[in-house]
Amino acid sequence: MSDGAGRVALVAAGLFFAAMTGAPAAPPLPPGARAEVVSPDRLPGWRDDDHRVALRIFAAGCAADPPLRQGAPIPPALAGACAEAGRLVAGGAPDRATARRFFEERFSFWRIRPEGAERGFMTGYFEPEFEGSLTRTTAFPTPLYGRPADLVTRLAGDGWPGVDPALSAARKTAKGLEPFPERGAIENGALDGQGLELLWLRDPVDRFVLQVQGSGRVRLPDGKTVRLVYSGRNGHPYTSLGRVLSERENIPPAQMTMDRLVARLKADADFARDLIRLNRSFVFFARNDDLPPDSGPIGGAGLPLTALRSIAIDRAIWPYGLPAWIDAEIPGGTGGMERLARLMVAQDTGSAILGPARVDLFVGSGPEAGHRAGLVRHGFDFTVLWPRAEAR
């Protein structure tokens, strides 16, 4: 049985058990992780949140069809709850109490603890904005590529005999599947002559940041802005350059922010080239010129993200559209720390987001959001809202 099929069976069995016994169905978790049912009234800040915001996001649907990146199967009860939220919002603007009751009545609440720890771990990400050009110039010599035609993404259940199971994508050839070129080979010209260049950026550091964040805006010389969305990756494992630099230069992990990493890379082009190539993963993009300027970027679910309401989750464990309660102390927008206790929606994923209580918080767009996102590396309490069997 494939991992995807096995997870569907687990979800179905859990919902059946809940229907027969009246007990809430626990979410399926990997070995070692723990789930404890809790009452929403015992969540600090639950009644103070404006649940209408999360309801509007949830009502847009669990995921696009197809999503931008395949995720765990969406349980029928969750899809039904998304549809019901859509009808509720379409019928008028629900008040705060109605929105809160919707989540309380249609979901059971489960505090998630990863193996060997009491709390989860949260980082932040953002939609960067860079200068660039649609043509190569001396000021903008670094290409950003669209998805190659021969790139094949591994889906749940794909066996791919003879292909390293650690690879999440491969190249389709006349002889079968083979590893796609890694970052170093691509930077040395492995994709030249295919017409894949979408636009050009100032340097490889800007490209690296955009690839890590998975989306971005590029301002052209004429003042227009191009919106970019994730369109695939070469399948090689992701390596955290912040972790590598922290170890090499004895920098405490808590001090290794994105701002500090970028500054170090920008200061030495040769050093930047060599360090960036340690991350063999390479991300491809597509233009999305239909996105309004005030819209967030498109996440893995295929839907726009909302600042401080959308999170990226491990797509092998959690389905898109899942509501989750986050309780944490994170860096504030104007300095110091602030309490973040609110209802989120899982709308994105990432290669480094692995584990049942590991999330990436979408902070927003632009440099201020980027600075704040780079400071978020904190423990947090993670409570998922798992759909009740009777949700429809």
C-alpha cells in the first residue's frame, strides 16, 4: 500500500470509529507524535480572536484543483466543512460569534506534540521583492528559470525503480527517469538553450532568497511588477545554508537570521557562489500576471496566502485547508516580542517543513515582512482542528 493510500485508509477508519462511538476522531500522526484532545475554551485567547478572518480564508476552499504542490489527501469531512463555510459566507457576513461556533461545532481540537518535545517549532517566511529585467543586461545577469518540459515530480505512490528514493523529482528521458541536474550543474549551463529564462535578477543571492521563499515580486526597469509563483523543483534534497554557516563560523543558531545570512553572501560573491551550491535543490517559477497587487502570493494549495493567517505545513502529514490554532511569542513588527494567538489555515508547504508540529508562518510581502520573518525561530503550542465525522 502506498503512503498516500495508507493515510486515506487511516483517515477513513478514524472517521468510521468516531461515527460508531461518538468519540472525536484523532488525526493520523507519525510514530512518536502525540495528540491530546482539548476544549477550545481552554485555549488562551480563543474567544478574543476574530474567527471571521479565518472563516473567510477557509471558505475559499481547502485547495485549488489541482493544487500547486500535491499534499496529503483531504479528508471528506474537511472538504465538506470547507464547502459549508463557503455557503455560510456566501449567505452573508457572519458575525464573530457565528464564525467561532462554526469551528467549535464542526471540529475537534487536538494539541500536537512532536516526538521527544512538548512544543512545536515555528519559522517565518515572506514574499520578497527584487529588481530585475525581462532581458539580460550587465546589471541583471542572473537567470530565473521556468519549469523544464522534461521535469517529472514524484507523486504519492510513484515507485520509480532505480531512482534514488530521496529524489522528489527526476528528468524524463528516452531511456527512462534519471536524476535531474543539481544546482551546480544548472548554474554551469545545464539548462542553456531551452528558452526557460523568465527574467534576470541582479545576482545569485537574490535568486537564492526567492527560491527559498517560493514566490516573489520583481520590479522591472519600467516600474511594472511581475508576480512569480512556484512551478517545481529539481528534486534534490534541500540544505539549510543558515545552518551550514552557523556551524562553519560558530554563530549561535538563534543569531543566524536571514538578514545576517544575506549580508554575508552579498559581501563576497565567490563565497556566496560556493555556499549556495551546497544547496543542491533548485526551484523553478512561473509568472502569474493576474494576481492583484494587494493579493498575497499563491501557496502550495493553489490559493492566495494571508499574512499572519496562512501557514506552511508538512504536506506528507497534514492536508491543505486544515485550521490550526497557534499560540506563540514572536518578534513584533516594531521591535520586542508580541503574543500571537490566533486561528490559522494550512495553505502552503516547504521542503524544510518536516514534522507534525513544524510550521512556517507567512508574515507578508516586502522587506519589512522579510526582516520580521527572518527573526521567527520559536517554540509554540500547536493545536489542529480535525473535522468531526458529521461535518458536511
